[in-house]
Amino acid sequence: MPAFARPGPARPSALTGSTIDLSIGELAVDYTGRTRRAVTVNGTLPAPLLRFTEGDTVTIRVRNTLAEDTSIHWHGIILPANMDGVPGFSFHGIHPGQTFTYRYTLRQSGTYWYHSHSGFQEQKGLYGPLIVDPREPDPIRSDREHVILLSDWTDEDPYRIFAKLRKNAEYYNRHKRTVGDAIADIRRHGWGATLDDRRLWGAMRMSPTDLADVGALTYTYLANGVTPAGNWTGLFRPGERVRLRFINGSAMTFFDVRIPGLKMTVVAADGQNVHPVTVDEFRIGVAETYDVIVEPSGQDAYTIFAQAMDRGGYARATLAVRDGLAAPVPALDPRPLLTMADMGHGGHGGHDAHGAPAKAAPSGHEGHAGHDTQAAGAARDEHDAHGGAHAAMGHGTAAMQTHPASESGNPGVDMQTMTPTPRLDDPGIGLRDNGRRVLTYADLASRFADPDGREPGRTIELHLTGHMERYVWSFDGIRFGDAEPLRLRYGERLRIVLVNDTMMEHPIHLHGLWSDLEDADGAFRVRKHTVNMPPGTRRSYRVTADALGRWAYHCHLLYHMDAGMFREVRVEEGSA
Amino acid sequence: MNARHLRLRLIALSVAACLAGLPVAHAMTAETARREEMPRAPQRSAGHESKSQGSIDRGSMNHDSMDHDSMDHDSMDHDSMDHDSMDHDSMDHGSMDHGSMDHGSMDHGSMDHGSMDHGSMDHGAMDHGTADAAGPLLPPITDADRAAAFPDLGGMRMQDHMDDDPVLASFAFDRLEWQDAPGDAAAWETKAWVGRSFDRLWLRSEGERSGGRLEHAQAELLWSHAFHPWWDLMVGIRHDFAPGASKDWLAIGVQGLAPYKFETKATAYLAGDGRIAASFEAEYELLLTNRLILQPLVEATLYSRTDAARGTGAGLDRLEAGLRLRYEIRREFAPYVGWVWQRRYGDGADLARAHGEPVEDGRLVAGLRVWF
């Protein structure tokens, strides 16, 4: 266990100072009763907490003792491209036996993290927290703080997982609908509705149970590198304001986090301060971070409960007045099913946040009707025109979505969304109407105005695409290996519109530049480094191309990235 | 695509029909900056909506020789500025240089531009080529910045580091079974492939042994290409080991997942002697539980001409239907039991009778489904 993860003082212990030495190596770990080799930093999993101060210039020497190349990427940190740690863009990677020296100045503060950008090392344990304290007094006051780094551990070789998914994409889904479910549905909804439903999913050749490609069948969920049974515990004194810095360092797992008995006040997202919003629960996408304030009192122990989005398992930790205490662990919520509305196929308002009455389907797209025509391969003329600018851009209206020509007839694209909307106020699949106040993106507002201020000079629309069965993932139907870089002009302000043409949720991370999320009307809301894209959504953000270089831009689900949902964003000097 | 679906086989003399039918189917340090503290982009405050907007009219103002380099606006107070009656119509910003302006501590907090009229401003000819002409103040780029932004990687490509379409290989016994028939019958159906996502080399084989001899056996070597989200084109050769003398065929077909998740395979074969054969196979998976899976399968075989030596008849020669119930101990390893029915038709039926073989026949089977 790294020092920060040991229960202790008001501030977790960290590596600090202007020069830090990290050594990447292997370590034998046992999370399941079997011993496996993890890839670790300085012999700990997660990697040690690094703690710097805004404005500092830090030197971090990273030595590779592995038999393979490695790298460290500083997730969400704004720095020169050659310090970003992406082999092939930033540098060659760190070869076995070599030491690479990172050196950069911290121009921001907040909760971030770092992880390998080589192979599948992220899945094998190479991730750790990175905190930058503000130079001025922190506007977020707290008496004590803990880092809660959530992750997913597997005993399997990640390369095997990837190969299995390519051969059988449903390999890890042991919760598909059965004949028994069909009988129950017939009893509940009648033959007609049940057959309709099965017909729809059958026509798409998809399963509504597809919430996670990789789940608890192989994963053990960890909090600060500790299993639920191990019960990582962070201490508090009653009445203290405790700041919890949540980081999702998973390879593939979205977590829904709550602390029964405590309200959480979200004060920062992706390291950037937001106007405080008090919630019972929040969903944290892979690579996102959330800082929350809690004020525990009245109980000696509270459970931090982070259930996987597919409800296959959970990570758990405890806040307690002393070690060895535990509070009840809630049962997993029922496993949700995807709906046609989730995927932006018209529908019946199933995604309305809190019990709003079902709305009529947008004109002409009655819940089910029409989907067949939209199934992939049914290339229609209107899809051949890739409208860069759409009249309905981001206004929340369910206008018919057009698609890039490269998606048409593409064997790697199994679905296209019809009427995507931003749905910023949607708590998300499995969190709607659960009786708890759940954070949504609509709740997030930066504590500063649009830092650039210019209107975007142009719009780039990118579609998140893929094929579940073939397990290929891409942007606009073009995998990274076949794609040209996205070229930005140094200094320009542009808008990126993402449209999710898949049934999966994708956390999209842009290196080197901020992603300034907009609301449905195109107004700046919140600054992020990773923007979560549920199925059936169309979301936009502003980007200021203020950092020259070659930057990675990708889905942060590890196996999606490695299956091609990745682009180079190249910021170059140029004329207007 | 694993084999897990009910097979429903129809017979088509030429797969061409199927073929026709199926596919048609930073620099900004503003992260900590609240706007009050570090206002940026002062030009913005002047309300220029978007450079993409438009048209510039610069009438008669000429700022050509303005030098903003040494301007210091630190202590400007715009609080009480009133721009209501400004007229920008005739401004010319053509050659302004904002390069080194420092607006660091300007306070625009309470400026009111509410009634400014930019309607007729024309920025068409403004030079935004240098990023500092609008938006955040970006430091001038030095050669060191350029070197840091685009390090020389000696030709290394990210694609070389992260292969998003690696060569993989798979081998599967879809069926490896004992059959309750005279002479201890055993049957197999295997498939193996190596390749990337959309292009693979396949080896498919199926056959049956009973009474110590091969009843029939064939192997296909095929190249597959994904030409549609759900369909792969298969082209290659087939070799028959039994019955009779060995025989070679050219093969062309499709395989894929039909709507409603029927795993489907349709192949047409052309032999050197001009004979044509076709085979169609469909299977489905019915989940009794997530591990106990019932798999119906239908397979049909057709020939263009009767081949007495091989005992196959013109037209629909054979129809086979199977129902197998497997239990997935692991995904890759599932024992099963089942029942298989088959029937011969037309000349094929006559030939069967002539050889003393049953025209129709049902049998229990038990076997293993294995893949890796």
C-alpha cells in the first residue's frame, strides 16, 4: 500500500519537492487468492501520491526496470508536448533500463492522476494520484483530506482480455437476457410488448445488457489498491470537513459513488473548481476526478460505496473515527437495461432525469419505429453527407442526426444514433429515479467564466463509432491506424461536437488542451479534461489550441483506445 | 463471431441468391484563474462575437502606426465606461499589433456593452494570423517551444507502438461429438482463423466417422473479408476426402450474423467437372440461463447434378437439423448433449436406399464445444 493510502494524518503522505525519483517495476500481488505480477511505481499499487504546488517547476526522473518499454502520462496536466508521456508523439517511451527525466511547470491546481501510456500497463497497476495545491490559499476549505483512487484489477493478462473480446465480445457478460427473463417480461408486459422488444434488439443484433465490455467476471474493484474485503479506511474526527479526492483510475469501469448517511458537496471536477453542488451520488467515468466535501458526524463509520455501472461488483472503503470499524455495505442496485431512448433512437423520455412524465417521441421517431432503417449498413443518402454544422447543433432538440460518409457501409460501424441530444441533466443509465440526488453534468459549472471568451471559429464534429461483435472502435468509422491527424491552428478557438453512434458510454480525453464543456445552447459550463459520452448523446466543448504539438485524443476505456478509438490532434503554427 | 446460434438452413442452388439477398440487406494558465483575478482576452470584452461573423468596415480610421507594445492598462477602470454611443463603423484595425499588450489586471467586471452596435463592423480583413490578435495572450513561440512540441522521434510512429488491429488467431471445435448410431459414429466441425479484424485466413473442416471409416470429410481454406457490418465474404477452396475419390471445389460464400442473431453461413462450390454445390447453415442461441444454452441448427446441402459415385443427388440432397444443449463451464469449454435429425431427398434419397442407408435418421449426440 502506498503511503497516501495508509490511514493517518490530516493530509495523506506524498512525494513532494522539486525533484522526484520514480522507479517502474513489477511486484507480486494477491487480490484474489492467486499471485500475479502487477506493474507498479516505487513498489506500490496504486503508485505514490505526488504533491506539488502551482507554479513550481518539477523534475521527475522515471527509471524503467521492466523488461518492456514504459511511459508515464500526467493526466490533465497542461505541459509541453514532449513531457506528455505518449510514446510515438511525445517521446520514444522509456526503454528497459533507461531513465527519462520529465520536467515541467505546473500552471494549474487540483486533483489529477498519472498513468502509463504503454501497452496495457494501466490495467496492470501503473496509475497514481497527482495533487497540485494552489499557490494562493485554497478556496476549498477542509480540515482533512483523503485520496480515493478507484480501479479495476484482473488476474488475466490484459492482452488475453483484448483477444477474447475480439473473438467473443460478450465474453464477460454473464447477464444477458434469458428465456426466464422473457417469460417474466411476458407476464409483466404481455406478449406484444415483449416480442416487440425482442424484435428490436434482435434486428440490431445487440443486447440491452451491454453495459460494460469487461466486468466482475474478471475484475476485482479496488479503492486505493485495496479490495472491498480489505476495506481501506480513512480517518476523520467528528465535525471535520473532509475533502475526498476521487480519481477513477480504472481501465474499463464506470463507478457510481455514494456514502450512505452523508451528503457530498462536489467542489471540483477534473481538478477544476466548480460551484459547489450537494448530491447523494455521482457517476465517475474512467479518468475523471471529482473532489467532494463531506462532514461526517453522528456515526463512527461510513461506507464509501462505488458500484460498477453494470452492477457486477463494487469497490468499497470506509471513513471512520478509528481503524477497524465498518459500516453496512449496501446491496448492489438492480442491473439496468439499455433502452432505445438511451441510444438516441427516439423513444419515450426514458432518460428524463427525475420522474418527469414521459414525453411524446420526437416527430416521426416513435420509440421503436424506424430503427431498422437506421441499422448499420442500411446506408442512406442522407448519411453520405457529413454536415459539419448542423442546424440543430446542441439545442437539445432531437433533430435527425446526419453521419459522416465514412460510416456508411463500414464493416466497423454497427449502429448510428438517430436523434442524439446533449442530455447533460441525465444522471445516466441505472441512476434515474433511484430516490437519490445524483450529480449530472448540468450541475457542473466552473467557478470562472469561459477562460478564452472567443466564440469558436469553427466546428469539428466527430462521431464515436464501433462494432460490438467485431470489437473494433473508432472515430467516424476510421480507426487510429488509418486516420489522419486532426489539425488545429495554434491559437484558434474551436468547438468539438461529439456524437455517440455506439451503445457504450465513452470517456473522451484530449491531451494537452482543455475541453470546455458547453451547455445545450453552446454556452460555456465547465472545464474538463475528460468528457463522458453516454450512448445517444451529442455533446460539445470548446477547445483553445494554445499548446503546440502532437496530442493524443482518445476514449479512455483502455480496450477501446487500443482497438482504434484514438486520434492524433496536431496543433501547428499556421496562417489564418 | 462465435458459433452460438440456431441454424436454419434453406436450400438454394446457388448462393448467389443469398449473396444478393443478405448484404443488401496552455498556455492558458486560467485553470485556476477565476475571471475576476485574471481576465484574459480583453479584445473579447469589446464584444467581437466571432471572427467568423464577418464583415469589416474600416472607413477612415487608421491605426496603422499604433504601437501597443508599451501600453500599460493595469490601472484602467472600465467600470463606468459607457460605450453606448460608440461607432465602430469606420475603424481600421488592419495593422494593429497586439503582440505585447499587457492587460493583466484590467477589470472589465462591470463594463456594460449592452447597447453597442457592431452590426456594421467589418473585420473581414483583420489579421488574426497571430494568435494574440484575439483570445488568450499566448506567448510568442520560440524555437525551443517548437522543438519541445515536435520532438524528433527518428521516424517512430504511434501506430507502431499501439497496434489497434493486431493479428490474432483462434481455433474452435464447434462440435466434437459422439453420435448414437451404428458403428460408434463420431462427428466434428472445426474452424480456425488467423488475421486482423476485417481480413482473415480460415480453415474450416467437418466430417463424420463411423464403423471405423470416414463417412464424409471435407476441409476448406478460405480468405474472408468484411464487406458489411454483419457479413464477411469468403473465398477459397474446398477439398473432399470422403466419400469416394477426393475432390476439389472452388468456394465462394458469405458468413455473418443475420438479423435476430442467426449465425449464418452460405457457400457455393464449383468443381472442375462443372458440378455446382451449395450449402446453407444457420444457428441460434437460446439462453435458458447464461450458462445453459440451447442451440438449434439447420443445414441444407444441394447439388446441381447427381453424382452416383459419391451418393449425392441433384437438387436438395440433404437437410439436417440439430438441437444441442450445452453448459458453459467456461466460455471456451462447454460439454453438450443433443439430438440430430437428417433426411435425404430426391436422387440422394434413392441413392441412400440403394446403398442400404437410411433416408431419414435421428440420433442422440454428446460432445464438447471448445475454443481458444
